[in-house]
Amino acid sequence: MVNLTIDDKQVTVPKNTTIFDAAKAAGIRIPILCHDKKLNPFGGCRMCLVEVEQMKGRQIPACTTPVTEGMIVRTMTDEIAKARKLVLELLLLKHPVDCPVCDAAGDCDLQNLTYEYQVNSNRFTDEKFHHAIDYDNPLIERDMNRCIHCGKCARICDEIVSFGAYTFISRGIEAKMGTQFDGPLNCEFCGSCVSVCPVGALLARPFKFKARWWAMDKVKSVCSYCGTGCQLTLGVKDNKVLTTIYDENQGFHNGQLCTRGRFAYQFVNSDKRLTTPLMKKNGALVEVTWDEALNAVQQRLASAKTAGDVAGLVTPRLTNEELFVFKKLFKDGLGSENYDHSAGYAHSALSKGAVESIGVAASSAVIADIQKTGLLLVVKSDAYETHPVVGFEINLGVKRKDVDLRIISDKKGKLTKLPGAKTYLNIPGTETLLVNALAKTLVDENLVDAAAASITGFEEWKKSLDGAAPEQVAGICGLTADEIKTLARDYVKAEKALLLLPLGLGYPGHTKELAQALFNLSFAAGKHGKEGCGVLLLAEKNNSQGAVDLGLYPVAGGKDAAAIIDGCAAGSIKTLYVAGENLVVSYPNRKKVEAALDKVDFLIVQDLFLSETAALADVVLPACSFAEKEGTFTSAGKAVQKVNRAIKPVGQAKSDFEIFNTLYVNLSGKPAVADPKAAFAEITASVPAYAGLTYETLGDAGVVVVPAMTPKFAVAPGAAPTAEVGKMALVTGSALYHCGTMSLYGEGPMHVCPAGYVEIGREDAKRLTVQDDDLVTVTSAAGAVKLKVKVGSRMPEGVVFAPYHFADQSVNSIASGESVTWVTISK
Amino acid sequence: MTEPRVFFNFGITDDSHTLSAYRGRGGYQALEKALRTMQPLDVEKEVTTSGLRGRGGAGFPTGSKWSFVDKKSPVVYLCCNADEGEPGTFKDRWIFEHNSHQLVEGVLLAAYALNVRHAFIYIRGEFDLSYRRLLLALEEAREAGLVGERILGTEFSCDIIVHQGGGAYVCGEESSLLTSLEGFKGYPKNKPPFPAVKGLYQAPTVINNVETLATIPWIITHGGGAYAGIGAQNNTGTKLFGISGHVNKPGIHERPTGYPLKKIIFEDCGGILGGKALKAVIPGGSSTPVLKGFEIENVTLDAESVIKAGSMLGSGGIIVIAEGTCMVRLLQVLTRFYAHESCGQCTPCREGTAWMDKVIGRIVAGQGVKGDLERLEAVTSGIMGNTVCALGDAASMPVASFIKKFRDEFEYYIEHGRSMFDGRLEI
């Protein structure tokens, strides 16, 4: 610890703290324009100059200078005020001062400091710049006339996003924040640069001229896209969510968001939202009153209860409280165990894999472990695309904490490009085999942790690895035995090592067995139950982990999603209640799903939109988005976080909580769950990991719950998919800009990535004589779709990738839930 | 010539820059001596004893700079700052063109003292002959086993990597030089941390000027004490002075420190062009404050004396200005240079240098207005001491000193819209 004096205040801070941070800790504010707590100091703006007794003669930048013992700092003297004022005058020399039409007004550091330092006239004059404003992309407007050269956009893009879209080009007064060859921005459009821009040089175009900053209510919430669980601040005015506001103090990610969080909030107030209940009359859906719709649903469910032919599919996007009431409705109201979510397999790694391996349906690590580990082995480079902000954490771990990054993946990705990252490109679908071969290496080379032998199932597991040796499977996996062995040795020798596996509807190969193989590997290497170790299973949706925690899948003999669809097709399920799932587009084998839904007597769909599934319904109930309700989400990193109501329900929409609750009361005859808070109290009483939590203890920050774990070796055989001669391996997954099918209603993602595509490697593209944007037919045994081609260097030869989100030419028309779909591609 | 010479100790011929010529005059014997008979610490001690101060401009004691480095660090880098770009300075170029081997030997000696395995020479991009001569010297040295693995058959290995600059003056500032060497745009770094602690690629790094390093072989051969006996007491040795401007015989002269400034101008350089009176002298490269003619009366060429007179010895680039020269227009040459060379990283320098150049330009165009001088002074005082690197200071000092010393000329120019002096700046 270092002791120093700042403005006559005694301050004690850790070594290497900067003067700026020391002052901040002591409650002393030093003005600054070029600093963000997530970024390395830059020292460019020179607003944070202070006086240090021991360094007289120069003014010292507080943001870059580390404290030293006995330092005496003065943050404000006449000289300092003079210097700061001069800096502001110089910055305003070229700045257009067009505050009345600038969206940053009110939230602009330059404006605020100009006010604070009373720069009401400028001693200097100069011509303004006339840089052309960049309107080349739909999301980020770049007006370099307003830029003050803080470099934050370039630094965040480089340090955290690891994309590097910006750099300073030219020198001196001609220096400006430029892009590659000064061309249009062509990046991930995560908007991090917009978030940190201290002025209005970078603006979110969807928010342009929507509201003055001070006129908006700022409501803290949690992003409702992927499982990362990023905290958000919603900018709300006139019952509309108009933007997301950057708050560097929010969440583990310090306010950092991706395209979805930053630019995809528009689904909340989308024109396409359902605002009234609909019922099918004479073959067409017509608007009806809530009474009529609910009566019909209730009567139908009451008779289905008697017949025992009811089932439910629910989206893990709902709050824990809503899922809880949904489960109550089914168990107590309908006496049915037939409910599931995410097509079943998207969570089986947790609900079956983790349950058998560690006794609880959860990861054995949390997101914070990423930066604490020594070696991070990511299975599937798509972890960056399914959970972009987790990707940022990986970037930071690699760049700042020297995390040794290894990737097992069937294609290259962003993570592959990180400094020192090593990618092992495997043949798609062989991941389990490969992980078992890693474990087998430990066994064969006597590298197994001593404590592992006492874990249940060890001997049996060891025996099950016969035939899994690197030499035996290397060829099948597409790697060399040496590569596998080296990876295994590096993994076991690292002091701390973490395994990471993304889950989701696009990843049917990420099965129970793969998760178990990873858990086994972590036990065998002694990388379990310690900080920076374990297996992090990244559940796909915002509350996928919550849905699993609450047991929203058949535990006691009920039908799972696949069985429910089969049941519908076979006629044993006659009433299907779908809440928020768009299974026509997202569940495997579209043809089968459509046929099954066709056979259902009575289909109830509760959704925000008239989705492809809702269009087939007998009754459609309009539900609320996350912005319209209160409750909790549990992130993939097991953070239970509070969602706050930002706006009133859109139209006549009702929250899922209210709808389920009404049906529950009427069908069970039991009293209603009073409100989400009461539901949460019941949850904490029934889910052991949540014990003791209340809304109050969650606060704004949320609480990471750590369930008790009991490791157990589970035999997890792997099998290679049988290759079909002359065909290419189609792997499906998530596109960087999308999550599930909800992001299709977000302006941001749809601007950047409006339709499905098939990504093909350069060699294959040459062979097929196709180029970017060519329309090709991708044909599998199940069917054919026409997709645009995207040629890139990410795909190995013989492997193609297609994201699953899109309804038109949907990938589930050709993919049936196997880890690999064998396809032919023709023009 | 009685006093010792570190540089001007041989006659320049067509092949005097080659290895054989250098060896013929005793070259690489200092390296032999150091590697065979001295411990690395002994080399450092000799340099400390010699009192050698950095020749790049700041004049920091070299031995002291070396002592800050943790030689036990797994990696220590040495960078030779050969990005000689200060207007009025051209001494390093002479060393490269005529005696690159002396620099190479100096680099090796420093590398030996500092436990450096890889040394870098960051050479100004505009230097062409220098660059070729340096590469030639390195090639010869490598072939002769003087650079690379197991030098002279000893345990000591050191590679020298030459990197050409991209044409930015700011890269002569040591931390920008490192940034540039690392492959980034040449932005200076905020200090601390200092390069001796975290420099190139985050490793402890020593950055020395060409002349500084090229002096070391002499020190090792003759001993630090012998060097300390030359020149002024607190600024020992000989130094290369580059005299340019209105003198009859401009050029490079090696003189012991403490040599009278007047003598070098009027005797060694043959006096002022056309027999005119001396108006002013910029004593240490364009960024040092200007001295009026009468102010140099008793100035000697050592750090203390020049500081006492109100300027700095800097790099030893002496710019001589004859009576009749318009100081306003002369200043414009300098402000244009610094505005062009500001890297743009920090506000005061980026905005300030450009604005100063604009205003000086306006004055020169006859459109100066009352208050311009006060505003210029306000900007210079706001830049000085408040920027990331010394470029801001370098750009402000000439402006501040020109206005201070020749205010009447500026006021005349603003008032009348034209210069006090007819004719053009004769150089």
C-alpha cells in the first residue's frame, strides 16, 4: 500500500494505482476526457493535470502517473485551472460547438467541462474542420469534426473488442480518427466506440434525434438476448425504449455491450408487436378480447387436463418468476410433466451432463474465472459469436492476464486471431472423441491428479477410455496425435485451466456426452473446484441457466421437446401451449415440426410477435418484453440479476407472469402467486443454490450463486459422424449479430446481418466457382434452401457454416438436429 | 592540434569508413579489451567515471542512465537513437557516413555492459548514405565475427538490428522511437514508467544517442579518467558541433566542451557571412531558446554556461543568424516545422502548434492583429510542461524566446504589415 496526500486528504491505495484512481477512491474528482476505467491510460487530453509537490515544474497527468509514497498532490490551483481552461479553449478551436443538434448534448464531457470551467469566450480563433460525416453504415455515425482525439474508440476497439476498426491517421492538427484506408466502417458494430465517445463524434444512428439525453428516464435492466447476462441501462421516454445508455460501472463487463445489447433493443417497441389477443375464426386469426381468448384457452386446458394430452414448450427468455409460475401451471394446474424448452438438446449438456457429472445443472466455473485462469481451452471458436461479451472477457484475459488460449473448433474464428492463441481445427462432430483423447493422454502419461482416483466412477471411466488414445482417434478428429498429446500436457501442467463450451439451438453436437467428457477431463487434471478452473457451459439465452435451475424440463417421466413434437405428430398430444418459442424456425427439422403442429388440435402461442409458429395457432396471446416486467434472469455465469420494469405493457399485452398466473389460479383452484417478488421467495425456498436471496440482496449488481457440487466420472463415449462421400459438412450455429430469433426484430442486427447465409472457405468457393453474395442451393437429405454465399478464410476445406436464426430459407429446413448435416452445394 | 580527438582523428578518404581502415587506426581494440579483460560492470564504471553526458540533447549522464537498468532482467534492450531530425543538427550523420564502425563498436560495448542480446539502431528514414554505410559496416562486422553469436570467440553475443524511421521528427523522442520500433504509430508514451524500467516490448531499455555510443570506444581505450580530464568540469569530453546559418564556413567541428561559442563562430567558421554583425544564435538545435548576439559574449560550449545565458546546449546544432535577418519570418520556418511534426496525441501540442503556426503565418502575411503576441505567449506557457513529450516544449521555446528577445520586430510587423528588414533571409 502507498500513502499519499491529495488535497490535504490522507489517502492509502494499492501500489501502481494512478493519481486519478487514488483521487477517485478518496472522493476527489479530477476532470478527464480521454480516460475510461476499462482502458489503459492514454494521457492525451491533458485535462487531468495536477500538481505534485515532488515533481514541481511540470504539471502531472493524473491518469497515467502512478502514486508514490509520500506524494503530495494538489488537484486544483490557479495554475491548474488555467492550464485546463486552455486545453478546453484549444479543443473548442476546431470543434463545431453544434450542441443544439448534437445527440450527445447533456451527456457530453466536453460540454460539461466547458460549462464547469466557464469557458464563455475563446481567446483563440481558427477555421473549423470540414470533414465529411460518415453515414456509410446504418448504426454508427462518425462526425470527425466533433472529435477531440481522446482515442477511446480506437483503444476500446483494440484493447477490448480486439477488432481494431479505428486508428489515428495523419499527424498533428491533421490527425483524425480514421478507419481502414479511411473507408467506411466495416466492423462488428458492437457500438463500444459510441459508448465511450466523450462527445458527439460517434453516435448511434438508430437513436438520432429521438430524445434529449436529460429527458429520458434511465432504467437499469439486464440484456434479454444471450446468456452472458450483461447489465443495461435503458433510455426511456414516452413509454418507449429509445436507446441503451453506457454506464462503465455496470456488471462484470463494466458496461461493455455487443451489437445486440447496444443496437437491438428496438424489438420492445417494434410496430410488429402483438397488441391484442388473436383467435382463429374461419381459418383466420382475428382480434378478440382478453376475456374471450383466456376463456377459450382455459376451457381447452381444463379438458386437456382431464384427457392428459397437454404439453408445453416455453422459452428460456422469460423471467425466473414466470418460468416458475409456468411450471406450477403445468404441474399443479394441469397435472402434466410434459414441458421443456429450447428443443431439449440445447440444455442437455447442463440438465443431463452437468447433473450427472457434478450433481447440479450448472457450470463448475463462473465468468470471472476466465481472467483468473492460466490456460483457457475453448471448445468451438463460436463462443465469441454466441456470447460476444464473454468473448471480450477472453480478449482481456489473453491480452492483459497472459491467459494461454487454446481453441478446439471446426472452424476458425475471432478467438483464433488473438495473440498467442492456438487453434486445433477438428473435423466437425468429433469434439467428444477429441476431449476423451485428451483425457486418455493424461491416463497414459500418468498425469492424472492424485485426488481424481477417489472420485466416484474413476475406474469405470478409465476403462471406458480404452480405444480413445490419441493415436487411435487423431485421424478421425483431423489432428495429429502429437497435437492432442501436447494440448493435454499443457492443459494439465497449467496451474489453473478452464474449459469453455457454448451451448445453443445452433449447436446440436454440444451434447450431454461432450459436457461430461469435459467435466471428466477437468477432474482428471485436478482442474475442478478451484479458482480459474472448471468447466464453463455457456447457456444460450438470457435465462437458459434459470430455466435449468428451475427444472423447466421433464424430470419425472414427462415428455421432452422432441417427444412432445413426436407426440403431436402421433396424436397423443392434442393441446400444445407454446410460450415464446418459435419452434418452426429454431427447432431442428422444420418439416417435422410443421407437420406436428398441423396435427395438434389446439395450439396456444404466447409471444411478442406473430411468429411463424404463432401464425399456426388457434389462440395467440400477446406477451410482454423484458422491458415491461419485473423479475430475475440467471446468466450463464450463474449471476441472478434483477430486471426492472422500464415501460408499461405495449398495447393490451400482458406479462407472461400475469397470463400464467390467471390460468394457474383458475385451473388449480389455488391462490395466485401474488407478484414476482413472492414468486422469487418461493423459488429461493425450492432451488438450493438460490437459498437466502431476495430482491433486496440482489440489488443492482446481482448475485453470483455457487451451487454445491459433487464430482462424478460419467462414461461419455464419443462417436464420429459418418461422413457422406462427396458431401460437405454443414455446421450450424449463431451469427455474431443475432441471438435466437428475437434479434430479427432488432434494427441493429438486421441492418448488419439481414438474412441467412452460408459461409464457405476460399478453396471450396474456388472449386464451386462461387463468390460472395452468389445464391446457392444447399441440399441435405431433409431438404434444400437457397442461401447467399459468404466466402471467408475461417472455414476449413469441406466444411460450411450457416447461422440458424432466420425464418426465410431457415437452416432447420435442412438440418435435423445432428451435429453435422451433410450437404451438397450447387449454383 | 594538441587536444585529444574522439571523432576527428583520421583523414577522410574513399575507404576510410571500411572495417580495415577502422582497424588500422585501432578500431575494435576497445571491444577486445572489454570482452577479454573487463567485466560488464567495469565498462559501466569507466563510463560513469568519464562523466559522459548524453549527446542527443537532454545531456543526461550516461553512466547514471545505465545504472537504472536491472541487468539481471531476462531481456534488456539497447536502442541507439539515430533519428537525427532536429533542424540545425547533423553530427550523427557525419558519424554514420565516415565512421559507422565506431558506432557499432560503441553499441557492442554498451550491450556488453548492459547484458543486451539485441540492440537496435533506429535510423532516420531520410538518411540514405548513412544507412548504406551503416549496413555495410554491420555486414563487415558480422563477417569478422564482431557482431552476432559469440563475438570474438567469447561468451558474449549480440545482434544489431537496424530500423529505418518513417519520417517523423517525433520518433527522435525516445518513447515514440520505442513505439515506432514496436510497429505502432510513433506516439510518445507517458512517463513513468521510464524506458529503463519498461521500455521496448515492456523490457528494460536503454536509449542512447549515436554520438554518445560512438564515444564509448575511446573511453574504454583511454579510460574514463582520461575522458573526464577533457573539457569542462561538469560536462566532460569533446563534442561534435554542427554550425549552420550565416557563417562563412558552416560544418562540423569537434571541440572540447567549454570551448568559447564566439571562437567557434568567428575563428573556426570564419565569421559571419558578408562581414555582417551577429544578430542572434540558436545554440543547441532549433528548439533551444535563441540568444541575442551580445548575450554570447562569454558563453562557452558546455551545459552550465549555456543554461546560465538562458538557453540550452542541446544537440550542439548551432544556428547563426546575421544582422538584417527578419526574426518573424525565421520563426515561421520553425513553427511550420513543429506544427507539421506534432504527432497529434495530446491536446496542447496538437492544437497549439497548429494555431501558433497559423498566427505567425498570418503575421508574416501582414494580417497580424493586436493581441496576437499575448495570445501566442499564453499558448506557449500552456503547452510548456503540459504535454506528453518534449515536442511541445521544443515547439514553444523558440516562439516564446523569439517574441521575448525580438518583440519590437514582431510589433513592427503587426503594426505595419511588413518586416522591419528588407531583403530575404540569406542562408
